[in-house]
Amino acid sequence: MQFGDGADVGPLSERPLVLLADCIGLEELKRIIQPVEELPPAVCISSQPTLMRDVRILANLSALEQRRLRYEPEMPTYLQGQLRAQDVQVFPQACDTVDVLAKSFPHTYGKCNAMRFLPVEQTSANPSLGRVESPTLRRPRRVGIVFASNQAPGFHSVIAGVFDHLSAEKPPAELIGFQGGYEGLIKGFVMKIDAQVIDQYRNLGGQDLLCYSSEGGCLVFKDHLSAVTGTIRKQRLDGLVVVGNMEAQVDAAFITEACAAQRLECSVIGVPVSIDCDFPFVQQSIGYDTVCHTLSAYIGQLGCMAQATGRLWIFVRMTGDAWSHIAVQCTLQAHPNIVLLSGSKLHGQSLPGIVQHVCDLIMQRHEAGHDYGMVLLPLGFVQDITELRLLFTEVMQVQANGSYETGWDSIPTIASKLEHCSAALFDLMPRDVQFEICFGGREREGRHNHLSTISTDRLILRFVEIELQRRKDLGFITQDFFRGACHPMLHHARSALPSNFDCDLAYTLGWGAALLTCIGRTGLLVSASNLNASVQDWVLGALPLTSLLRTYFDEEANDISILPANLQLLRQRGIIRPFSNLPAMRDRCGVYRGPLQFWGEATLDPQTRTTWFMENFPIQDPTSLLQDISSLAAELQSMMATAQAESRLYAVNSILTNALSTLDTYKALDASSRRLAQSLADVAMSSMVWKTNVEEGGPPRRSSSSSLLDSGCGPRQSSASGHAWGIQVSPPDGRGGVGDRALQSSASGHTWGIQVSPPDGRGGVGDRALREIAEEKPSYR
């Protein structure tokens, strides 16, 4: 429900109506919901693969959608007047092996600087950062735009900003859209975007204007890149705007390099749209604000429902990686009792330890008289659980060594090939979760699981029930008080109506992308800073796409991969832990702040336009520090140029030498601290693959694909360390909880604990590192 302009629900005639089946007929209800019954046929974009686009009818839009069409996004007013552009020659780089990156992008790396736009009347620009000049307009004739990643709120507002700027040019430039994402960019599926089309999608959610096909979701092969440059040449594009997440901007960097190699005068500009908000050096990406506020409302409602029942624990599986920024913001707004995030240990987190911690919280709240609560579980958290990673990789390797039909009958056969510890864990799981791990979404040709298809919330709930039952059998619990339920929220809010903030940000960045194409800049990601101030104080700028990339050397293939350098703000130095001001976990109660508001007094509250990520991002942003160092270096250079005494030259040279030595030492310490702080979730699932003993009586074998797995990490034996891994079975003697051993296997009426340990008995698999990335010998922690 939307509040009125006076912060109330408005007059009765404008309030939402509850339609009951016994009060209104089905046909009458259809006429209210869909006034125009005869819909035009869908537009066929592609037959291979099949890709259709519906034709939007304004009369069938809801009242809220029609009002959102009339919303006029704000942007800094100076962008509509005369501008000055400042090249920022000093800007941060996400990659620490810039020489490797320079070889991969010989035509574009180092050829363009970061930049920012300033109003003409501003005189506070620091000239030491770079030259300030009035940009020369190139007057593009034809610009293309493509949706290059999955759905997020704000895509249509980006197109609106691009279109409005190009339409204001004299003569107006033409804007064309590539339908179906990269599939349309490769095969040339184009549509012309005019005012009549864009006015039907302004400020609305989804991607249905251009659509996005998961087929060809990225430019994997060189043939794809050649096809893209062929499309650019055929369509005579002066500019290409790539709208999408970090992975999409990697492709944009390669498109820029290909255009430069073929001498195509096409400006390639990226626009950051991602619900994960993981762009380095970008204060906040488009879509993050909407998703956080929408999911927080859902989670708050679930908390109210759990509190109303008085006896319900809800396990919420939501989108996000192991360090999810979305989970952090939703926790701050909705106050769930616990959120499961990644640790900073390479050996990951033990599943028994996680279950024990959740159960302890449940018992503490039970003692306080509260048998309800909420547990948030980000999608990527499962990658930080040691036992589940072992299980997933073993299942993938077993299937790689044999042919198994997709069906229930194949599951016992696959389970029989697993190691004893993994098999016992697998046997405790719900049967449909077993199917998801074996077949649900797993790519046959690839060695990784689609984590979104695995119900990890039901998995954790199942193990919590087992542990609580064990404690009851041991006499620690005298009554059945626990009742759990799962609520997956993986795709919620992806197509939600963008918030006012996201509409403003998307429109501003779309306008800025078009502006960059008009002045002939290429290979840049448009961004805005100072977002926690008013819109008029935002600073529009751009970063080189190559500054967002990192390199990874594959020892097995002797090849270098270019990957996105995703930002995880929780792991950065100086960041204050976000939950320190929240009540203790046992004392928390779910908070429902209401649905996302689009007008009225509620939208004027500054807290509705700020997030934890936005406020804390400047703490770790190195841009200002780098600029200070650059100013100091320029001052020293000036001193050397004007020095008349030789002693001054020696003094300045000594200062510079000591500074370089200090920077080299800091770089080594930083690399060492990053290595120590790396978590198991950082390691790609495909990198943790080893051969299991599939043949009867055969010795354990290391896979050639496990080059990242140093000695001491095989499921049975490590040839380098000489450790032999065994199975330890202990009866329920009460000398330790589930946290001291792996989960139980019910046999002969007893509850048994299974623990994987080396022969020296120094703890289970959750108490040591599975592998070391550095060249040091493995250490068991």
C-alpha cells in the first residue's frame, strides 16, 4: 500500500480494494485487471534459441505503474549545461599484476584515464590530478545499447537517460537496442528506440524492452568477439553502451580492445547495474537500493508472522554471495536473529559448528520464552562450508567418471561411490535435496553446481532438527518446542519497480554514458560519487574498464584468465562491523518498516536513500590517498627541477628511494594478509576437484585439475604430506556436541558421530586448512 502525499492512506475512493471471489465474478475481475483483452501477438526476436518479446499496452498497466511512468528522475542540473572534463591521471587499479594485464590489452590498457565532469563555474578543481578542459563534442549519429546481465531494477531508466541525452543533440542521434542480450549483439537482433517506445518503459522494472537471454550470456569464444565487431561495423555504430554487472563489464573491456585492434571508431561505455553491488571503486551500483528495501520488507513480514505464531523459526535463503552486501543491509533493516556469512579462514567453516551455533541460539531464545526467530542464509554461504564443498566436488567427480541417467534410481549408485564421511552426510539429507545436488541444475559438461538449485535452507534446517533431537535424547531438552519452515527468496525483487534513488541514479548514469559517447571517450565505466548527499551534489565520473579487472594464472593450462575484481566490503580494512549496534541475537525481534515508498513524506527521509554500503565505501576507497601521493610526488618533482644545490637533489632522491622501499614492503605485507584472510568461499568450486577411488581396490588419485590443491588436501591420502585420512566413529556418550564431530548417522538405534581426521588426531576436517594457495607447506590449524 502506498501512503498518500499527506502520509495517510488517502481518500476511500483511492484506496486499494480487496476483491473476494464471492463478491465479484471472474470475468468482471479479468476486465478490471486487463481492460484490453485482445493482445497483439508477441514479437519473435529469435527462433534459435526461441526468444519472444511481449508488446506492452499502457491500458493494462496497474495504477502504480502508470503513475511511475510520469515520475521525472532527478540528476545534477550542471550536466544539462556547459561542462568541463578533467582527466584524472591517478586512479586505483584492482589488479596487482598490471604488466600481465597490459599484455592482454595492448591497444587499450593505459590509453585512457579516469575522468570526472565539472560545471564551468567550479574553480576548486585540483589541477595536479590532470588537465581540465571543455570537451569537444563528436556528434554521434548512431548508438547501440545492450542488456548484458540478469534482471535488476533500473535497466529501463538507464535507456531513458541515454535516449533523452541523444535526443537533445543537434541533430538528434539514433538509438538502437540489441534484443536478447549478447545473443542479439552477436547475431544482430536490433530494434529502433524512439520516444513512443521509451515512454512505455520509463521507471519500470524488468528487462522486457530489450530482454535478456541466458544463452550466450557472455562472450566466451573469439568467434563471439569477432561477431560483435562485425555487428558494430555493419550497424555503423558510433557508440555502444553495455548495461550490466561486473562480468558484463569484463566483456565490455574485451569489446573495447577488439574495436581498437580493428580501428573501429566506436565508443564502448559500461553502466554498472547489479543487485550485488560488488563493483570496485563504485560507491553503489544501480538496483541495489531497490532490492534491499524490497527484500527487507518481505523479511520483516516473515518476522512478524513468526512472532504472531509464537512457535516458528523461518530459514530464509536469499540471493547474494558468501559476503553478501544484500544480507548485511537486510539484517540492519529487518533485524533477523542471525545471518550466516563467510568467515576469513581458508579451511572454511565446519558444518557441525554452524549447526551447533544455531541450535545454541534457539535454546537461548527458548529459555527466554521466545520459540520463534529468523535465520538468513545467503546463497553463496554454502561455498564456505567445508563438508558440503567436499560432498559437491566428490559428486561431480563421480559423475565425471561414469554415465548416470537423470533420475531417482541413479542416486543410490552415486552415493555408493562417495567417501565414507561424505556418504554418511549425504544419507542424512532430504531426498529431493539429494536429487538437486546430483542433477538439479548441474551442467553436464562443466564441473560446477548451480547453487541456486540446491535448497541449502532445507539442508541446514534438517541438521538443526537432528541436533535438537540429539540434545533431547541426551536429556538437555525436555519438550518439543521447535518448529521450522523454509522460505526461499532467490529471485524476489529482481523485476521490482525501481526506487526513486535507483531511478535517479540510473537516469544520471545513462545520461553520462551518452555524454561520454558524444565526446568520443571509450573503454570507460560511468559512475557517480558523493551519493549520500543530495542529487545536485553528485559527481559524475568514469573509470577505465581495465581498472576493474584482475588476472588469474592457471598452472595446469599455463594460461592467464581475465576475471572481474569483485568487491567484498566486509573484508576491507577499517570497515566497522555492521551489526555492532544491533541488539544481541537472542534479544532481536523482526522489524517491518513497510513497503518501498515512492511519494509522500516517507520518501523525504534521508535514511530511505542511504545504505550501509554507500556510507562505508569511502572508508576504503583509495582514490583520495592516491591523489595525495600524486600531489606530493609532483611537489618533489618541482623541487628537483628548481634545485640549485646538489645537496637538495640528494635529499629528494633519498626521500623517493625510501618511499619506494616502503611501498614495496607494504605491497608484500598486503599480499600476505590477503592470503591469510582468504576464505574457502573465494575458491571456485571447479578448482576443488580430485579423483575419488571409484574402482574397487584402486589407489586414491589426484586429478590434474587440482593444481591449486597443495599437499594435505585429498579426501583419503596426500602423496606429498604422507598423511592417511581415516574415519573415527564415536558413540553418543555426551562428551561433546555435534560441533565436535560431523553429523550423525542413525544406525542400530544409536546416534553416531563421524569425524575425518589425520592420524595425529589433531582435529577434524573443519579444524584445518584444506589447501594452501601459497607455496608454503600445508599446516593443520
